[in-house]
Amino acid sequence: MLEIRKELESIKEKGLFRNIKYLNQPQDTQTKIGNKDVLLLASNNYLSLANDERLKRAACAAIEDYGVGSGGSQLTTGSYAIHKQLEEKIAAFKDTEASIIYNTGYMANVGTIQAMADKNSIIFSDELNHASIIDGCRLSGAEVIVYKHCDSRDLENKLKKYSKPHSLIVTDGVFSMDGDLAPLDVISELAEKYACYLMVDDAHATGILGAQGTGTAEYFNIKDKVDIQLGTLSKSLGAEGGFVAGKQELIAYLKNKARSFIFSTSLSPVILAAALQAVEIVEAEPWRREILLENAAWFTDQLDKLGFIVKKNNPPTPIIPLLVGEASKAASFSKLLFEEGIFIPAIRPPSVPEGYSRLRISLMTNHTREQLQEALEKLNLLGKKLRVI
Ligand SMILES: *Cc1c(COP(=O)(O)O)cnc(C)c1O
């Protein structure tokens, strides 16, 4: 057994101990933590929908219609008309036959991967895939072959050597800590060539990439080649939950097999109503993602000009990783920024590899150029003070 006190001490010694900061205002560009007003520069509320009046009204109306808690899992008493409505909406949005709603993106990954593979299966997984993918792979008991980040050549070598029909290739669409895209055009061809299922986690691309904002499959024009399209309702859609979109057969299977779906009380109709409204807004207001991505490209350029080590993603995504290196230095940078009224938590191991600690900046539609300019000035001053630049 691990000894709690010893383990805690070891976490602290490594500079990895985390204190949680509690917001007492909505998730918006300007918010309040304790008594401190801060510019929020690290939220996944990319499209600024979490505090949108229309989402709030939809949630309130759902309380009147359905009450608050859902009272059961979706297979027992916890499925409401609005679950079905949202499933159909997501399927239409993603241009697939059907969809399934999980309580979180995390649960969607864990449940789906566990349902797709067992100890006789082989899963090919990008080395920088999200923790929920990794956990799903582990839970499935399958043999997991990890390929180099976004390296389709390494993937093909490994497919040649290890694959058998119905193996699973799984990758983030947009990587959560780097904001770069998987080379899905090539990966989808490999999936076809080696008769593998292809699963893409679009937690950070849903609502953001592609002409209609439906994600990376649309961006690469390979919508019919991704068997399992996973997304969250909790990031750009400003609500909460996860989903998988795909063929009718897949969805029916997952509803009967995915344990995180079967053994957990379903999401409240309140949050589903908000998510439904959010999908409609994404369809109707493409300017939200356009402004966001324009600002992201501009902000990345400005950071680069100041001398920061920053990843220039093409296409731009809302995620802008500013590399610091040492965990303790990233923590100091974040702390000083906070004192100056800017909130960007440091991302440290185990979220990123040792030596790759960073400030993971992310933008929201509602950020103004004035806010971003102010942030740049403070980043510049503190970056010099800490010798990050
Ligand atoms: C955030 C995230 C998830 C988990 O989604 P939640 O809805 O927050 O549980 C899954 N995959 C990736 C790539 C993510 O970034």
C-alpha cells in the first residue's frame, strides 16, 4: 500500500502539489477568484457560451419542465425526451446516423474504449493522447501499442508489425496540451488499409474546426472515415457531458456495453437543455469560431515576437502552449501572473512530460484585443523577470 503522508510529501518536494482556486463569478474573460479580479486566459469555454443568456434561459426552462436530478441511469428511469432530442441533434450536427450521450468526455472515452476492446485486442494510441484515452485503454485490458506523436510513419510501421483486423487506432483530433492536429487524412487511410477502426477524440475541435465547426473529420474532409467521433459538451459548448457519434450499429452496441454509460446516473435535463441550445448557436454563429481563431493566431505571433517558446499551430486552435520547462518555474510564472490579475494555471507533470511544464494559454471568443494586449505586456515583464525570455 502507498502511505498517504509520504506520497503527499513527495508530491510537494517535486513542486507538483496543487491548490485549487475557486471562482465566485461566471466563467468569462473577466472573473473573480476570492476577492481578486482576474483576466481568465486558460479556459476551455472557447466560444464564451458557458455564461450565455440563451443557455441560461434554456437551462431554467428545463428545470420548469423536468425538475433537477435525472433519477436514474439512461437504461433505467433516467432517460428523458430531451436526451433523445440532444442525441438526434448531435448526430445531425456531426452528420452521422446516431449518437450516445455520456456524463463527461472522460467517461465517454473510458466507456467506449473498454467496450471496443478486450484482452485479445490491439489498440494503437498516440503518445500524447488524453489521460481518459489512456485510462480507457488500460481498463480494456488490450495490448496497447503507443506510436510517436502525430507520426504516421511510425504508426504504419507498428500497424505492419502488430495489427490484426478490427484493431483500434485512437487519437486526439486536437491535442489538449499542444493544440496541434493529428494528421487524420493519412491516419484514416492507414485505418482503411489495415482494416482498423478509427476513433478520434474531438474534445477541443468540436465547435471550432471545419467549415460547419463540427471538428477535425470535417476539417480534413474525411467525415465518413472516422468510425467513432467523440466530443464533449463541456468545452466549446459551454455545458457538461460527452458524446460519441457514429453509425447506428456502433451506438446501439455502446448503449448495451459501455459500463460508464450503464452504471451512472444520466446527466440532468437541465444541462442537456443548455447543450442543445449551444449546438444551435454553433450552427448559427460561425463568427464565434472565426474571431477566436483569428485572435489565437495573432496572440501566438505576438508571443513569438516577444521571444517566448510558443507552438505555432497551423491551422490555429484556441490552445496556445507557452513552454517554460521546469515545473517549479512554470508554477512561479503562474503565481506572479495571478498577482498581476491574470489567471493561467501552470500545467505540470503528470499532465505533460517532465521538463515540458508550461502555461497553457487558451482564448475565448469574448476576449477583446485590449484584454489580450494587457496580458501580453504583463507576460513580457514577468517573462523577463523570470528569465523565461
Ligand atoms: C477535456 C478532455 C476530455 C474529457 O472531457 P470532459 O468532458 O472534461 O470529461 C477528453 N479528451 C480530451 C482530449 C480532453 O481534452
